[in-house]
Amino acid sequence: MNADMPLSAQLINLFASVILLLAFAMLAQRRVLTLINLFALQGLTLCLSTLVVAFTTGQAHLYWSAALTLLLKALLLPWILHQLVRKLNVKSEIEALINIPATMLVGIVLVMVAFNVALPISELSQTITRGTLGIALAVVLLAFLMMITRQKAITQVVGFLSMENGLFLAATSATYGMPMVVELGIALDVLIGAIILGVFFFQIREQFDSLDIRHLEKLKER
Amino acid sequence: MDFFVLTLAIPLVSGLLLALAGERAWAPNLNVIASLSTFLAAVLLTAEIVASGPRFVFGETFFIDSLNVFFVALTAFVGLTTSIFSGPYMRNEREHGKLSLPRLRLYKSMFQLFMFTMLVALTTNNLGILWVAMEAATLTTVLLVSLYRTAASLEAAWKYFILCGVGIAQALFGTILLYFAAERVLGQSGDALLWTHLASVKGQLDPTIMALSFIFLLVGYGTKVGLVPLHNWLPDAHAEGPTPVSAVLSGLLLNVALYAILRCKVLADGAIPGGFASNLMMGFGLLTLLVASFFLSRQKDVKRMFAYSSIEHMGLITFAFGMGGAVANFAGLLHMTMHSLTKSAIFFAVGHAAQKTGTQVMEDIRGLIKINPVIGWGLMLGTLAILGMPPFGVFASEFMILTHAMKHHPWATPILLLALGVAFAAIFGKVQPMVFGETHAKRLPHAPAITPVFVHLAIVLLFGLYIPPYLTRWFHEAARMLG
């Protein structure tokens, strides 16, 4: 990283690093409510970094997608999740399948993998944000790890949404964002997905009296 | 009136109408009428495209050529027969106390919306919208898989949602990379994700990015196709959801996901030298075929077994398209059609059989031929058809795939023959006693709609004996588009 990098590029890299840091924090977090707050914070950082990209490049549609991110990922989805936790009386402790330090170590390996995969592509990119592609891929993989190692349905969903954050970061960092109509479609899908999940949680709870996905391991090849 | 607009508008409007109106006496009829009108519009659209060639709709938003109009017609047809089948089937489920009225309403409206999302996915020219529609197709079916609200169905739906969600997230990353590659050639604009624009510059797309992008797209959409090792959701979702849903998932959704891969493969083939995309698809296809065929013999649930059979056939089709070239593409398209029709017919027959006997466990279903000869013969003939017995169309397509493989990829032939042989032994061995064994069964309050089973099987039989020349031309045209 060279010293004469413009301020905007430095800011974008900073925000991207914060997003990665938050992904790690989510991986280490044991309490459901804090996890949701961290997710909201990640959404907010994503919105800020999109704003900087929009301002620097003058891409008008990026302002819209920043606004969309703020509304959906930083406000609406965390609110829905908070409501769900309250209404369903989810116990605040999260049980992990693998202990947290081990998960963190696996996470570090994943980050290295992501950086290596993204390297040849970053070199081809002319955007000011190219350095963040590796970070974006790392966030996606960390979210994936979180989904695998957690047992509560709600944590899996936060992992899923955090993966969406990583993908969005990839879209802004590699290409200054997807075409508007596509972004709107993706936002709609995420929203509908979250609502359906909400409905689904109530169904699961009604059936099992808990949101622990250990109940959901009966269907296996015998 | 534009038939294309009708094809998309009818399922959308009727889906919303069914959701708003609630479960009235006329709702099942509206469901059938809507599906029928969609099918008629699709047929007229097909006739128009075959006569006058590919065209754009709404600027360049939608693009219809002989490849996707073929899938549109197939989708609309199976949608129609499934809606006819589901009328009496769902009424029986209701009277057995398995479903309440609000859930029937949910089923019908989601069914129509599911048709809408698939038709959008098939006809859109924008690869981003294709992704959005594929994800929407998952979302509309999640609550259908858990329609019975049993522990097992909730688990199946949860698995379906999470696995396909993660899979489709990979596909989104692939799409982003594709856009990134395209943007370097086509510039910053909404046009850079339009398939027709991409196809016209596919030779200039950067091979490194395209290779990575295709891997993500194949893994992502491959999860929905049911490619091994990403197939885990498929047997559960098919076994635990209501039978009409199993029929459309198997017969249509898998096809649509495979269609998405095919569109991407055309671009990847143009950009990457050395048959990278083809080899990847051949590898995944063979692995899927082999693994699924060995899982078949271990199944106890009849719908689960036929779900594995769907995975097996998807593997075979993926392998065929992986080989590429006019003959293999032709065979792949033919096999997709035949599999759609046969497998949905089998699910219709299995659905009735399970209702008659009150179970999906194969050991408890015996002597269908005595309980109801029509269902018994339907299941037997359907099974023979799907196993590739000669007079049926599946034989023709499997034969073409095999001979093409022998000629160009001889190493693959033993694997193909082994997998098909194992599948035959497993399925036939289990279905035979179900149809011809000793029986104990009850009467159903509503006579089953058995016509769709035989309509499908008759078409499959016809294709095995004689494919009308205009259809052959159409298949050839579509196969040529795939390169």
C-alpha cells in the first residue's frame, strides 16, 4: 500500500477493514442481541463505504444503493430480528459447535485463502476500490463459517445476511455496484427472504418449542 | 395482444388474486384456468418465435429465442397438468385433515407465483434479473415444502432455504465477477449484464475472471440443479412437501436452474480456451450420476427414491451438455423434456398411490394393480419410461448420449453404463412389488385426476417412436444456439 494513495481510497480501505473486523467480532460473539447489533453496525459501515465510493466516482446510482443499504441492512432487518428475538423469547446464549478460539483460527485461514483467490482479479481491476475485493470474499467466507458452526436458527440467518453484506461489498469494490434494477431486485429478495424466515421461525417454534436447529437433524441417509 | 406479456401476466395476476380472494369454491378452477391460459399463451408465443425468429420485448429487457421458448412451453405445460392433478389431490388431503383452508390458499397462490418467477428467469435477458428470479423461485417454494407443518417438513424446508440460499449467494458472486469482466469490455452501464450483449463480445472477456466466475455460477446454480455434493436439500424437499410441489420442483425448477447454467456456459466457452467449462460440467455430471444411482437402492420412501432419480438424471443431462456439440446438446434438450414429463407423471401416480395406502414407505405400498389398476399401470409404465426402456423417449435421448460419449469420450462410457445399470436394478426392484404385490387399501373420497399421468406418458412414448419434423428442427435450432 503506497503512501500517496488518495484519501478516498484510504477511507474505503479503512471501512472495508472495519467490515472484516466486524465479521470476526460476529464470529466471536456469544450473545444473540449483540450479534444483531454487530450486524447492524456492519450494514452501517457498508453504507458509509458505498457513500465514499459514490462521492469519489460520481456514480449517482450508488447514492441510491447506499440509502437502500442503510434502510434495509442497518435499520429494517436488525429491527425485524430484534422483534423476533423478543417475541420468540430466544435464550441469549449462543452454543457453538466448535469452540470460539478454534473458529477464529479457521477464520484466519479463510481470510488468507480469500486474499489469494482475489489477487489475480484485483490486479486486473482499474477501480480505486480494487484492494477490497479480497476483503469482500473473506467476509463471505467468514459468514459461511458462522452458518456452519452455529446451532441457533437465528444465528444462521444473521450469517446468511452477513454473507449478503460481503457480496454487496464485492459488487461495489470490483465494479462500482451492479445496475440499479438488479440491486433493487436483490434488495427485494433479501427483504422477502427475511419475512419468510420470520414466518418460518414461528412455525419451527410451534413445532419444537425451541429454535435450536439440533431438532432439524432427523432427515439423514440411513 | 402480445402473447409474451400474457404468458407472464396471467400467473402473476392469478397468484395475487388467489392470495387476496382466499379459499373459495372456485379457487381450484381458477388455478386450472389460469394455468391453461398461460399454457395457451405460451404455445402461441412458441409458434410465433418458431415462425419469425428470436425477438426482444420491452427494449432489451426480455429476450426470447428458440432455446428458452422451448423451456417456456414445457414449463407452462407441466404447470397446467400439475394444477389439474392438484385439484382432487389437495381436496383429498384436506379431507384427511392434513391441510387447512388457509394453507390451500397459500398453496395455490404460491404455485402461480412460482410459475411466474420461473417464466421470468427463463425469458429475461439480464443475468442479474435471472439471479433475482431464481432466488424468488426458492422463496415462493420454501413455505410450500413446509405446507404440512410436520417436524420433518419444517426441517426439509429449513435445509432447502439455507442450502439454496447459500448456493444462490455463490451464484451472485459469480454474477458480480461476470459483470466485472463485462464492464471492462462493454463499459459502465446496465447493458453489461444483458446476455445478448455479453454473447456478442464473449471472445473479448478476460479468461481468468470468466473461469472464476463460471466456477461460482456452476456451484451456485448447481446447488439448485441438485449436483453432488450440493444435493442434500433435494431428496428432503421432495419427500416432505406435497406431491404437486415435488412434481414441479423435479420437473421444472431443476430445468430452469440448469438453463441458467447453460446460458452462462455459452459465455464461458466463448471466453475461455480449452474447454474449461465443458470439462467442469462433465466432471460434475458424472459424479452426480454415479453417487445418486448408488443412493437409490438405500431408499425406503418412494418420493425420496424418485428424488434421487431426478438427481441422477440431472447429472446425466449436465454431462451431455458438458460434452457439447450438436448431437449431445440435442440429446440433452430431449432428455430434459422427457425427464420433466416422465418424472412429473411418476410423482402424480405416486401421490395417488400414497393417498390410497396412507403411506410413502415403499414396503407398506403393495398391490397397486389390484387397488386401482390405472394408478398401478401409470406408475409401472412411468418407471419403465424413466429407466430408459425402449419404446419411450428417455431411451432415445439416453441412447444418443451414450453413443456420443462412446465416440468422443470413451473413458466415460463404463461409468455411465454402471450408473444406469445400478439405477435400473434399484428402482425396478422396488417398484415391481409395489405394483404387483399383495394389498390392503382404502377408498378415496375424491376420484384422482389420473389423466395427466397418461397424457405425459403418451407424449414420452410418442417422442420415443417418432419426433415430428418441426420439433426436430426446433431442437436442432436450440442445440445450435448452445454451440
